[in-house]
Amino acid sequence: MAVLTYRDALTQALREELQRDDRVFLMGEEVAQYNGAYKVSKGLLDEFGPMRIVDTPITELGFAGVGVGAAMVGLRPIVEFMTWNFALLAIDEVVNAAAKMLYMSGGQYKMPMVFRGPNGTALQLGAQHSQAWESWLAHIPGLKVCTPGTPADAKGLLKSAIRDDNPVVFLEGEMLYNTKGEVPDGEHIVPIGQAELKREGDHCSIITHGKMVLVAMKVADDLAKEGINIDVVDLRTVRPIDVEAISKSVQKTNRAVVLEEGWEICGMGSQVVDFIQRECFDDLDAPVLRVHQEDVPMPYAKNLERAAKPDAGKTIAAIKKVMYLD
Amino acid sequence: MATKVTMEALSPTMEEGRLVKWNKNEGDQVAAGDVLAEVETDKAVMDLVARGDGVLRKRLANEGDSSPVGTLLAVIATPDENIEAIIGSAAGAAAAPAGQPAPAAQASQSAGSAPQTPAAKKESSGGSSIPQSAAESQGESSTPMQQRGGPQAGAPPSPPGRPAPPRPPSQPAAPRGNGAAHPGAPAAGGRQRTSPLARRLASEKGIQLGAIRGSGPGGRIVKRDIENAKATGGAGRSAAAERLAAEGDFKDIALTQIRKTIARRLSESNGPVPTFFLTAEFDATRAAEMRTQLAEMGDQYKASFNDIVIKAVALALAEHPEVNAHWLNDKIRQFNRIHVAMAVAIEDGLITPVLFDADRLTLWEISEKARDLAKRARERKLMPEEYTGATFTVSNLGMFGIDQFTAIINPPEVGIIAIGGVEERPVVIDGQLEVRQRMRVTMSCDHRAVDGATGAKFLQTVRRYIENPLSLVI
Amino acid sequence: MSTEAKRAPAQKRNEKGAEKGKPGNNGSESSPANDLASTTPEVRRELLTSMMLQRRFEERCAEAYALGKIGGFCHLYIGQEAISTGVMSMIRPDDYVITAYRDHGQALARGISPRAIMAELFGRATGCSGGKGGSMHLFDSETNFLGGHGIVGGHIPIAAGVGFAIKYRRGNQVCVCSFGEAAVNIGAFHEALNIASLWDLPVIFIIENNRYGMGTAISRSTANEDVIVRARGYRMEGESVDGQDVFAVRECMARAVERARKEKRPTLIEMRTYRFMGHSMSDAVSGTYRTKDELEENMKRDPILLLHNRIYEAGELTEGDMHKIDDEAKAIAQDAWDFADASPEPPLEKLYTDVYADTSS
């Protein structure tokens, strides 16, 4: 097993799947000649040529639709958005076309495609470039939504996504590309819809996904020093959600904090809390608390940005509250 | 700071209480835990204890007064503290409907349903460290985290639509959820708050929630409170509870169609509890002989007929779970544990203290507990958890010279046994007329749950035990 | 959905027509629009039959809508039949068709069975989309009919994607994509045309210019009413034709199809037409945004009337023949109605199917 960056793990998955199936192609802004804005597609143009690694104009709606059309007639497109913030321009193709084509055609047209790109907050990029979109996308029946937090999950989930016959939204953590971790070589598949218990503890559960997995792990480390043991449930996929994994953890710990990058109202956490109250009502010793971005657009100034984001400190405060330790 | 003394809900069903006697006078120094007064609930006379330290500055209720739960009865404060505002607020608070939460609580309950006020938004963001604003300007020094949740324990309930009275800036807010400051202060309106887990654990361990003081926010009973209750012996019956915890408390029996039809038709015909009666005459000669022999062995072995009947009924219930049950309208709940209540006449009514796990008590344990319960019942000193939670009831009027009567079922129980006096009567045995000690027993059965044959078989088992009394002591 | 329903007579008839109308047979190189000699009498009769079927079918749709058998939005094609018939007669069965929500006429002309279409409109299990699509979402994978699409302009980039897939596989099919003139102002149109030209994709974009985007006249919505100039902006061949003249439609299509198959270049075609009905069934035919006079003037150029008159004048058709074609069209529409009416509703368990495909590959 090699230690790879999240970026290289994604590149490895892309390369292996492009080699495996010649219906697979990658398109997006700057993916070919420039090797990708975040260098995820580095070296792929040389290996696979311009018909399979396709530079597009800056025209998200247009090339997202091209992906939909190609998928309808049997190709397996991977559409890269330079960031998911830009993908809002293409949302009609994702939500109204890709997600619904199988259903409104009565099962005649499958959509084997992936929409991928960086998601979530970064550093001082301001209001339009620092946003987490998973709750929007997870709302839509017909889509699957992956949010890997580690290099191994990034590789394993991307391979699953490319092989899936449904439109898969693949949200990469913009701040995760340089993070490192062990990644199994070759055929490493992480099934879509399966959470992973990243840390075991019996005092409180943190339910989280994506970049916030790292925050949760830090919180677990910090609290272990105080003798508080945390269960960290990494959802990995937010549609479908692994309700069983959530229930199992909360039934063990009796307390939960749901941690996410996005905003509060109708966030992923709202859904997770709903599952918890349904599945674990008689197991709860405290109301479930949520940690999320403050209910404001992302500010630019460093101090304001820090205050707006969910972090370890806020998470620890929430955990102590559900444990009646504050 | 001042502590309010309010009429507390001292029994599960209590809505108002009568102040029987003040134990402290105005000006007396009191400490948390001191008994301030005796209060008569709907069932018993209970102690009202101080929830804070200081001087009993003002008594607002007179002996003999009845007050709804939540009514301000007195104020404890430092000798020079101004308590006029608290006394003044009593009128307004009394006018507010019971259970009316303070505005802060309303805001937090609606958190999550947009649109919200800025304050509500802030309160609803768990773990938030957003810059402080509105609430702080009222003089609160708590953190935003602490502002979430229910009304602060001890804070005066405000009439709806009016902001909570400002706290003097010099006095920090009491930390919420601090069990030491306000142990077990019930939520506004007297409803005990319990976490779902704590409720389940208490049920599994057979712990009465009413006996526990919650350490969570607003007096919420949480997991650790149940664990502590267990560790300290809880309500005095945790040993049995622990012994049985693994077995589970009960089994719910879904209603079959025929059971539903029986229940519906018979209820139409005969009251909400369609009762029928089974009478049998037992031979108590051997039981009487045993009683005499036991008494000769020494006082500690004495047992009354009542004790013998309770023990026999408890053992019979173990063999007939269909009788050891509650009728819950949509199902029958059969209990795995046997808690036999005994009806005790008191001066102005009737109370039914419970012998928990009666089947597992020795005859002498039953005897001792029954005596103690009866005595304290007559003194009106029973705790609520001592007269609730029965699975079956025995009523005995033999001591009043009654030889046979019918008793009224105490729902949701499905049966009650009425015991008449033991008398010498002539009976024919093997063709010979003999004089024997006889006792008449009448069982009232809720026909929705118990059919005639079921009740009859149960009585047969009771007869077997009574007529072979050695089986009750070995 | 029943394959039996899909393979009804209309499809066979149309496939036959399509074969005969192939560019190789019918002289896309040289024949002028009004040269009757460029088509055989049989082909001309097929064209008339196809247009007549659409007319009678849509009339029955209006009736079914009034009776509540069809619900939701329902956009009729009456007045524009020369376009669907002309376009479909010039492409092959393995080519692709994608269109907007005014899709009944396109679907009939492409050869989806009238039974399956009417059943879809009635919301029945035998519909061409299993009753899950409705009037705006007719789909049929057997005829490569990639759907009616309900968001103005949203399907235009999808057509470019189909063109991309054809090129990716080095195929020689074409993709025909039609939409109303109001769609030329939406971003998706521009993004798709740019990509199609930039990447040399075999797509034929057809503007069915009926002069009204819902109730807004083109003069009130579009800075330059001469919409075909937009082709030049994307270095694309563009052409405007009389969309009421089925021969003009065919001739223009012949050039575009040739360009797509051989040069792999896209074409933008404006076909000028007029809708004789309201925008949808809930819209008045005239009065609010167009006058009765204007409507009547345009109805003089009814595409069916124009075709009929020309064949009749050429002596190829008797009055009896015309009645026969009309009676047959009415009979097929009636048969479709009866079939749809007798068909079962989709079983409730279908509510949850087709949300996700099983991934087994």
C-alpha cells in the first residue's frame, strides 16, 4: 500500500478506469493541456489523447449537457467542474436532465456519468468560491452523492462512481487535495452508500463527511486526552445515506453531534438528525446538536472567515454539551 | 440570590397540594434539603424541602391552603436582599397557564423552522461562537451555548410576550444543568423532563422516575442519574431491580380479533371495565395451623392470613401471566415481574401500597414489609413510588367480619382478589360432616383480558397454595 | 410498456417512407423545393398521410384534454406538420432525434406508434414512457427518440452531447434537435452551438419559428428577428426555409444531413411556420397576443392544404383518395384513443422504479 495525496489517489482512479473502459472520457475546463486546475488530470492527456481528455470552453451548462447527451447514447462521461460553485450554471442539466432521464423515460435511458470537482470552503476565497453544496444535490432523487474525506476513500469511491449506471455527484474537498494517506493499489472499490467508522469510542458519536472528517479526527484525539472517547462515523456518501451505521453508533453512545461544512437550514445535518430521532429515539440521552457554517455568506477577512467556519473548538463545545459536561 | 419555594408536584398525578404544616418560621436560617413544610398530595403527606440556602424571608401560604403546582409559597434569600420583585411577580406567574414556557424556550423550540429572529437563529446554531448581541444586552453573562434550551431553573416564568426580567449585571447567571445548584427542579408546569434513554433505562431497571432528581438542563433526568440511582439504592427496591434487570419487564400481547370483539362487546354491555366475579371457598385449616406453629417459633416468624394470601397470589400469578397484566386498550401487557398491591383502609379513604417482586419475597419479608407499608399508609407517609406500579391487587376485609365481598378492579390491572374472614364452618368431607376453617375468596376479572376459565384456573392455583401452605415457606 | 404498442402500423409506414426519402434516393444535391419530380408519387402520398395523421391525432388530443383524459400541460402541433414530416423523412432509423415539449407531431412522424403516444398522454402503463413522462416527455429508445424536454433550451446541449458521442465512436449518424424560436435567446442555445461548431459535431439544430414564445411575439423578445444570423456567430452554416412547404423542408434537410454525415459539421436551420392552436391547451387560440385576422391569414397557408393542392393539381390524387387518407388518419387516431382508454394505469409499485438503474456492468 502506498502513501498518496488525495489528488494522486483521484488521478489513479481516473487512470485505471480510463484504461479499463474505453467508453469513459473526462471533460472540463483545463483538464487536458493544463493538466487540470487542481492537477487531478495530470498526465492523462498524454496517455489517452484529446478525444478522451477533453478541454471545454468556460461553459458549464453547455458541457454538462454534452455529458448528459453522451451518457444517454452509451458513453460514460466524467464531467469535471473547476469548482462546484461554477456548477450552479449547469444545475439544470444535473437536476432536470441527468437525475430524471431514467424516470421520465420510463426506464429507457440510463445516465452512467459522474459530475466531479472541488467543493466546500477554502481559504479567503470570499463568498462565491467557498461553499459546500452537498445538501442541495443530495436533495434530488436520481442522483447519488459522494463526499470522500480521505485519499483511500477518494480512490475507491471514484472508481465506484465511474462504474455506476446512475449520475453520481462526486464532491472533492478543495482543501483535501494535498492531504496524504495510505491508498490500496489497483482494484480498490468503496461501495457507494456505505459509511465507515473511522474511530471507535463509546461516549459520543460525531456523524460527519468530507473535509470535516479531519476535524472530527482531531476532536477525537483532543478529547481522548480528557478521557472522552468519540465514535467518528464518516458517511462517505450522503445520498444514499448509511442509516444503519448512524443508528448503530448512536445506539451505542446515546449522544450525537452532526458536523458539516454547509449551512444550517436544510443542511445534511438536518437529515441526519431526522434519521436519528426516528431510529434512535429511545437511545438518546440528550438532544442531538449540529455544528455547521454560520448562517452567513463566507466573508473574506481572515478572522471573520475563521469565525464563520465549523471547527474543532465548536465541535468540542457541542460534544461537552450533549454529554452534560458544560 | 433568592430561591423560590413553590408547590412542587410530589406525586405523579398531583395537580395541587394542601399545605398541612410549616416547619420553619419567617426569619429562620435554612439550608438546601431542610424540610420547610408538610404538604398533602392527592395520596399522601410529603415533605417540601428547601432548594437553596438562606433565610426563610417570606411565607406566602398559610397552613390549610390548597395551591396549584407551581404556586409560589415562600422565598428564601439573604437577610438584606430585595425580594419584592419576586413576590410581586407571583401574581402574574400564577395567572399564567401552567407549563407556559418562557419566551427563550419558545424560541429555541421553534429553532429550525425558518424564518427566525436573529436571536433564535443564534440559539439554534449548536456550538456556535457567533458574536454576541441581543441577549447579552439584557445583562445575561452566559455564553451563546448556554442560552440554548429550556428556561433556566429557578428563573421566574414570564407571562407570554414579555421579556424575562433583567438580571443584575453583578450576579452571574446560574450555570444551567448544574445539579448542585438546583437539584431536580422540575420544568415549568411541574412536568418531569427525562431523556428518552433515561426513561427506557429506568423502565428496564424498575426504577421509579419520580424518586429521582434530574441533573440535566431544567432538571432533565439523564442516563447518569439513573446509574447513580441504581448505585445508591434508588427508591429502595433496586436490589430486586438489578437482580431482574436482564429479564425485561413485560411482554406485550397483541390483541387477537376474538379478543378485540370480546373487549368491545362486553364493554358495551357492562361498563368501561366489563367485570365478572368468581367466588370460591378455600379450606384454611392447614394455613391456620401453620400460622399458629409459626407464631410459636417466635415473633419474627409471625404471619397474618393476609400475608399468606399475598404470597399465594404472588406465586399463582407467576404461573398465570395472563392475570398478571394490564389492559392497555390496543394490547395486553403481561408483566414478567409480580408487584402485588394490598388495599389499606386509611382514615379518609383507601390506598394500595405495593409489594414489589412479591413472588421473590419470603413470607416473612412480605409480612414485615406489609406491616410497615400499612403503618406508614395510615400515617400518610408513603412515597408515591410505594403505591404505584402494581400488577395485581389483593383486598382483605376479613378483619372487619366480612365473610365475602366483591372488589372493584383498579385499571389498568385486569383483576383483584377480595378476601373474606376465616371462619369455622361445617363442611362434608368424604361423607363426614366436619368443622373446618374456611375462607371465601372472590376474584373480579376484567373480561376484556381474562376469560372465565382463565380466572377459574388462577383461583385453583391460589387454592392449591392456600390449602398446602407448606409450599409457601419452603 | 408494450412493444406491441410501439410496433403499430405507423412505424412501419414511416420507416418505409424514411427509406424512400433517403438523400441518395431523393436527390439532395440538385432538386429544387417545388420540383415534384424529385419525389415519387408514393413518397408524396406518404408525406401527406403522415401530416394528416398528426392533424387528426392532435384534434383528438384536444378532445381528450377537454374530457379530462389528458392532464397537465399539453402543447399541440397543429399547423407545423410539414416540419416534423419533412425532417423525419430525410433521416435514417439509426439517427437521433431530440426535441422540446411540443413533441407529439415529432414523435408520430418519427414512427412511434400512435397507440403508445396516446397511452402516454392518458397516463397509462402502455405509454411510450410507461406513463411516467406525459405529454412533454415522450421517449422511445427503439426509434432513437431521445425525448421531449420541458425546460426551454435545456435539451440543446444534450443534442451536442449526442453529436459528441457519434464523433467519439466515429459513426456517421446525425442528431436532429428542434426547438422554438424563443429558445435562441437562452444561454444553453449559445453554449451548445459554440461547442458543436468548435468540435465539429454532426448535429442539425432546427428553429421552428412559429413567431410566438408562449404569448410573446418575436418582435417583443428578440433584438434581431432574423434569427438565422446567429449561425454566423458560431461559424456555422445557416439557412432559413418556408416551414409550411414540406418539399422546402426536405431539400434543406438534405443539405444539412449531407454536411453532418460527410463533413461532420453542424447546421442551424430556421423553419418559418405558424401554430394554429394556442401555446398549450390552457391558452386561447387568438385574441390576447395575436388577432383572429392574423390567424386566418396564416391558416390559408396550412401545410396540409399546400401539399394536397400541389399533388391534386399534378393529377396524382382524386378527391376519393384524399377522403381515404383522411379516413385512415381518423381511424388510426380513434384506434389510439381506444387502446389508451382500455389500457391499465401504471401499477403503484412503478412509482419507485426507474429512479436508479441497477449497476451491474
